[in-house]
Amino acid sequence: MTRLPASKPAVASIWGFFALSFAFSWLVWGAILALPLPDDLLLPCIILGAFGPSFAAIYLVQRYGQAAEKRDFWSRVFSFSRIGWAWYLVIMLIFPAIYFLGYYIYSFFGGTQPPVASLFSGLDSPSSILIFALIILFAGPVSEELGWRGYVLDPLQEKYGAIAGSLILGLFWIAWHLPLFFIEGTSQHAKGFGFQFWSWSFQLIMLSFVFTWVYNHTHRSILGAILLHLMANIAYPTNLDLTGEVVFTLLRLIIVLGIVVAWKREKPISLTLVSN
């Protein structure tokens, strides 16, 4: 049965959180667009801007949270015991499974899967491996998930339910990324606003539903969300043509529908505080 969020913390502020997250990220990314930054500062500034959601969550929890809320928040960040072994397998395997299944279906339409080794091209030294690991961990998983899932998902679910709450969060997640589409060198800029933009947008909607599903079954684990985000980034299909984007979009739609049907069939349970 789905583990619904704890009773809404006094600190929770949906719109205040979104305002702070967008303000920080868009100011940093806006500065990149407005100022002539040297090339070696571009990536650090992009990553700094990505910390808007997590910085907003930390500020709101530490500034307005009660002692129990602060303990709960940081326990959900660092506790490995919240996540059962079965859900560790889900976290580690669901996006690679989507990746390989999508390319398998795509192969019937003439598509080819990039060699798995290409995902790690250029990692030919310990220092390059370390830098890559730090970037892929902090540029997205850590910089975002303390906010998206760790802070705002609970009140969204309590106010709107799991389905509408996941959809609302997904739409804000898309909008939050928009400045990156104007910054040269980002993966978003490479996509542009053609069919890849719409496929990527639906990817975020699908991710929002999957993250809520996993989050609600792992005792509201922020660590679980960080690991899930990490796997989603590693196993994201790239350089697809229109046919490939359609294949993956339809596959993602099936996953979202499956989660929604599962939620609809579950009996509602009371919103009681989940013990640490």
C-alpha cells in the first residue's frame, strides 16, 4: 500500500518554496546570460543555480521548522534504513530497464542503441572519474531533491492528492529548467524547443509520478529520491530522432498510466505521522 506523507508540517509553504527556488536559480542562470563569464566558471555557475530547490528547502526548514521537523528532514536525507531492499532494487533498475526496453522497441523501427561504453567516454583517469561522479551526483540529485521531494511533495499531496500533486510538481519542474534552454553548452540548449523539448517535458512528468510512487513507499526518503534522480540521469536516452522520441514518450505514458491505475485501486489511508 502506498505510504502517504506525514501530516503537513507547520513549516510547509508550497508557493513560498517555489518562489524561493525559482528566484535563486533564475537569478544565477540569468547572470550567466547577462554577464560575460569566463568558460571555466560556466559549469560551476550552472550547478550553483541548480541548488535553488534544495537551498530553499533547507532555509525554510531551518528557519521555520520545529525541532522534530528538522530531525525528520535530515533523517530522510541520510537514513539508509528507510528504504527496503526491494525498493533499492526498484531505484537502481527502473530507469536502466526503461532505457534498454525503449531501445529494444526502437530497434524495430531502425533505431540503434549507443554502446553502453559511450555513456562513460572520456573517463580515462581517476580524477576524471571523480569529477564526473561529483557532477552527476550534485548537478541534479542533491541540488534539487531536498526541495522537490524532500520539502514540497508532502504538502502538494496532502492538498491535491498524489496524482494532481505529482502533475503540478512536474509542471513546475519543467518551468524551473527554462533558463537553461538559453545557455549554450547545456543539454537543454542542445534540445531546443522542437520535438525533443516536448519529449523531454513528458520525461519530467513521468519522472514526477515515478518519484512520488517510490517516495511514498520508502518512508518519504529524500535519499531514495536522490539515488533515483541519479539513475534517471545516467540512463537517459540521448540523440534520438523523432521516431525514438515517440517510442520513449509512449513507453513513459504507459508507466504513468500504470502508476495512476495502481493509485486509484489502493484504499485511502489516513495521513498519520510516519515514525523515524
